[in-house]
Amino acid sequence: MKLPTFEPYKIKMTEPVYTSSREEREKWIKDASFNVFNLKSEQVIIDLLTDTGTGAMSDRQWSSLMTGDESYAGSASYYNLKEIVTELTGFPWVIPAHQGRAAENILFSVLVKEGDIVPGNLLFDTLTGQIEFRKAIPVDCTVKEANDLYSWFPFKGNINLAKLEDILRNNPHEKISCVIVSVTNNAAGGQPVSMENLRGVRGLADKYGIKVFLDATRFAENAFFIKNRETDYAEKSIREIVLEMFSYADGMTMSAKEDAIVNTGGFSAYRDEELYRKAVGINIVYEGFTTSGGMPGRDMNALARGLTEGTDQEYLKSRIDQISFLGSKLMEYGIPVIEPFGGHAVYIDAERFLPMVPKEEFPAQVLVCEIYVEGGIRCSEVGTLMANRNPITHENRYPLNEFVRLAVPRRVYTDNHMAYVAAVVKNVFNRKGNINKGFRIKKEEPILRHFTLELEGM
Ligand SMILES: Cc1ncc(COP(=O)(O)O)c(C=O)c1O
């Protein structure tokens, strides 16, 4: 008999899962103005809102906190972090950050100016926010296969190279800040980018003299998909693949709260010393000294250790297997989910799930609230609310797809929790015929509105 695979870790410490009644949840979600970001965590049974900063650190990471060097300058923990970042990526210049958007702020403060164009693959909300905040324009160049939700295209995060070349050719050179590639592509369903595509982006960038940066938040999961789906990479180690991925970029930003399995942290890294020096200037004004970026030494230690654990092949296999377990259960119940499943999450096609709720009434958000009421599961809308308004016309931007994202924290939940999640979604699916009304917006902020907005029933 072929032996099943299992998680390459055992559990030493637990925390309680809160339970609640349907009546309580109905009241709580109303009090939260139908925005799950406004719920208290003890009002949630299983939290799939995000995989960002919600992972379980290992005993090695916890013990490394004790040996953190808290020196203001020249901390040993910084050099520890820098060493592993350079070993993994090849980038010699590293600036720690307290989380991904701080790293993005530093890079974009150096590169992006008003009126610029930033081509990339369906940039994530914080990246889009950073670009639009500077009155620059993000241009989506994701391949068209990303919109064919049910085709088994292996690299739906890829950049459409023809479209990218059009943009690079037809716009003044000084207007293009850089090209940004998110690996994996969160906004497109956690879908990976192939090595061939990264190579192609590099080729175009060289041809037009433009720099390429990776939003490397989930670089290790991306590498795992390359190993398993791309010809010629099956025999390569994750580390070899990672190094090659970064060889096609001039630098990176990283929210380390995902693939480095820490509760806080991030960094930016650069190939070019001059760019790094400029970034250091911004970092010192906004974040902290060059060797900390505002991060305590202990957190840099945990991050460094997490980079090693997060690129371990066995760990990555169990991680991706758990997402597949959840996705397969949902499919078995007839739920419309995006295929192939993402690296960190399963995405539900909310328009197909709730065809009776018009897009003007935010069907994905309706489904998020229904799933919460049904079984206390918190997940997130990746649809019109997250897409925000057009900064010029102030009209809602309707994305091509309305998704509900079930993002799975790393090393936190078991497959039994996932089976519960799938059963809850199935119960909502069974009564979807009765769900035909959505929400209207009561209050919203001009940027990144989904975090704080308030809704009311129609
Ligand atoms: C692809 C991507 N980029 C950037 C970020 C921003 O990271 P942070 O929350 O650490 O600021 C996230 C967070 O989820 C993300 O998924």
C-alpha cells in the first residue's frame, strides 16, 4: 500500500476555537455593518480572512526570538536575515520592514511619480493603493487565461508579454516606473507565474531599459508550482528554482507574513547599490535605521528562520495539499471554485454561486456574510469592494470576476477544520435560491475602502 503523506511537523501548543450560535452571528455581522473586518476575532470560529501574519511559528522560530539582538545599529539579527535573503535571492542589498506595504512604500517612493504607468499582473490591493496614492496608473497585463476560471491553465498568474511589450513600446520611457510581477498572483486567485514567463518579462525589460521587481510575498509557493508544473524543473530543488526566479528581477518587496511564516515582518531587496542607497534614505525618514527598518531584532531572527522553513519542499507539499483538500471537497459538493486551486487559498466564483444578486449589490460580499452566519467562518471578498472606485470618475470598478477567497493560514488548521469549512459552504449552496438581495454602501474611505467600509442591506 502506498503510504499517505503527512504534515512534516507535530503540534506542541494549541489555542481555543470559539463557538457561537447562528443567532449571535446574525447580530454580530449586523453590528459589524456587514464588513467582516469589523468582527472581533472571538466572534469567528474558523478564520480564513487572510493567510497574512496568521501562520503558526515553529519552536525554532519562537526560540530564535530569545536570541534577537536589539542593538539600534548593526544588529546581528539583521546580518542573520540579510545572509539568508542574499543566499535565497542573490540580492546583496536588503532593508527590513515591519510588513509588506512598508517595503512597497519605500520602493515606490523611489520609483513612482505622478502620471507614471506601472504595468504588472493584477496587482494586489496594497500595491494598487500605493501606485494610485501617488497618482500613477497600474496597468494590468495578466494573461487572458486568468479570466477563464474553469480552464486548467497551469500559470494563470503569467504576464501577457505581447501586451506588456505594447505598453513598453508605446509610452515614453520616463513614464514607466518599472514592471511589477506578483508571485503568486493573489488577485488572480493565488495563481503562479512560470519561469518561462519571468524570463520573457526580463527579456522585454532589457530591450526597453526598464527595471523589474517581484512582489515576492508567496515566492516559495510559486516555486513549488514551477517544480510541479513546468517542464525541466521537476528535478530542481526549491532553492535552485527560487534563485533562478529572482535572477530575472532587479529587486523585490516581500510581506514576510506569508511564505516566511511570521506574524509580522517584511523587507525589500535590491541588486543595484545606487537604488538601495535611495531606498535607505526613505527608510530612515519613515521606518527606522538601515539595519532594522523598525523591526525588532527578535522578529528579524524569526523571519530569517521562517525563510528556511518556508522553502522546505516537504512543508510546501503539505501546505499545497491542504489547499487541494479543501478545494476538492468544495468541488465534490458542486461549488463553483476556480481551477486550478491557488497556492494559499481557494477562490469561489461568487457570481455563479449567487446569480440572483446583481453585481451592483456586491454578490461576493453577500456570500462572505452568508458563510459567516452559516458556520462562523470568516473569509474575504475579492470583488468590486476591493477593486475600489475609479480614482478619476469615482464610479465603482467592476472587476471581471467576483470572488470569495478562503485563505488558509499556514500550519494552523487541520484537514478536519477544512472539512467543516466545506460543509458550511455546501449548506449555504443548498439554500442559495433564497438569497437574492445584496448591500448598499453606507460609508467608505477613498483608498483601500474594503478594510473599513460600512454596508447596509437593500
Ligand atoms: C501579494 C501581496 N502583496 C502585498 C501584500 C501586503 O502585505 P502586508 O499586509 O504585509 O502589508 C499582501 C498581503 O496580503 C499580498 O498578498
